[in-house]
Amino acid sequence: MLAKDAVAAVTLIVSCAVFLTNHLALAAGLARVHQPRWHVWFVLLPISAWLAPYWGFRHGLRRRSWLWLVSGLAYVLLQITLIVTG
């Protein structure tokens, strides 16, 4: 049981780290690509952070946007799985 908990904890930490790192990379890409830089500040605010992949797709950052969506979904599903299984 201890090994299972350790694997779950490491997986949760890694998925969160990938999500946050990619979120910052997407914000940096938006700052570099898009001229009105106010998008970047809204991406970094927690209340509007979910708009990051939308603006990323819109400005040609498709790979970063897909990775944001996949890593965010993986993190949320892992959280739900850990809550349900206890």
C-alpha cells in the first residue's frame, strides 16, 4: 500500500509540474507572438487562466495549447481518481 501511495504522489506532483510549466511557456509564447500584451497578464491571473489554450490556438501556439489541455485534464482526472479511491 505504501508503494501505491508513493507512486500516486509522484504522479500527481509530476502532472502538476508539467501543467504549470506548460502554462508559463504558453504565456511566454503569447507575449512573444501577440502584440497587445494584455493577453499575457490575463493568462497569468487565476480567474482567466482557462483562456490560455483558446488564445494559444488563436495565435498559432497549437502544440503548447494541446499540451496545456492534455496535462490539465490528466491532473484533474488524477485528482478525481485519488479522491474516489481514497
